[in-house]
Amino acid sequence: MKKMKVTFILLVTAVIVSGLLFSLYVNSKIFSIKRLQSSIAELQENSRINVKEETGAIKNLKVLFPDEGNNTESVEKAYRIAKSHGIKNLVFEQRSRELIDLSSGKILKTMPASGKKPKVIYVYPIKISFNSGYRNMAEFIREIQNQDRMVTVENLTAKRDTEHLSVEMVVSIYSTEER
């Protein structure tokens, strides 16, 4: 009986520690994204300089933030990744598009009606629901974030189901042009 209590306490401690480590990982990703957003804003402000040949950094930014807002390719990649990790009951649901004004950093729901069109990055939030084990969920999220195109996890909720975790997450896909 005492061994079961010790085992239970060790198991709960391991779950809490892994949760804390995961939250630290997510916070570091969010910090990196915010830093990248400010770098992009600065780059776009300085884009008035004529560049005859694209540098590696500009090519990388064009991959992260493609001109077209086609989300189909990213969703198809996420589906293939999920299939390879045994993710079940996978559902994608596109939410309303948002805009990030690069001059102010504010999130806009629609383009301002004024005559001057601000420089923006289009954000396409997608809700993903699925059932999975903990390790498969973690690998799925890691691979989603490591795609060539910028994809960020905005929200993550996991609940213990009978056999698996029931997961709902919102990811954002970015582009520099509207689809």
C-alpha cells in the first residue's frame, strides 16, 4: 500500500514537472515569435532600399511569410504529420482572419476604411481538435511548429479521455498577402 502511494506521488510529480517544462518551451516560442514580428516590421520599414539580389535572410522571411494566404498546403502537411503519429478524430476549423498592423503591432479584425492601406501580416487562426496519447501529441505539435512556413500555437487545451487525451488547439498561419 505504501509503495503504491509513493509510486502515485512520483507519477504525479513527473506529470507536473513535464507540464512545467512544456509551458517553459511554449513561453520561449512565444518570446521568439514576438521578437521575429518586430524584426519583420523593421525589415518592412527598411524595404525601401532596392535590393538587386535577395539575401538568405530575405528568402527565409519569404518562406516563413509567403505572399499568398493559401492555408491548404499547411493543413495538408498537418494532416500527414497527424497520420504518421497515430492522431485520431482529427478536425480542422478555420476561424476568422486577423491582421497585424506592422507599423503599430496592433491586431485588426478588418482593413481600415481610410484611404491609406497599412502594411499588414495576415493571420489565419485554425482550430485543430483530435485524440492522442501524450507523446504523440507532443511530437505532432513539435512537427507542426517546425514547418518551413510560420505556424504558431496560440492556445492548447488537453483533457484526459478514457484512453487518450482529448486535445483542442488553435494554431495561426501567417502570410503577407490576402488569399
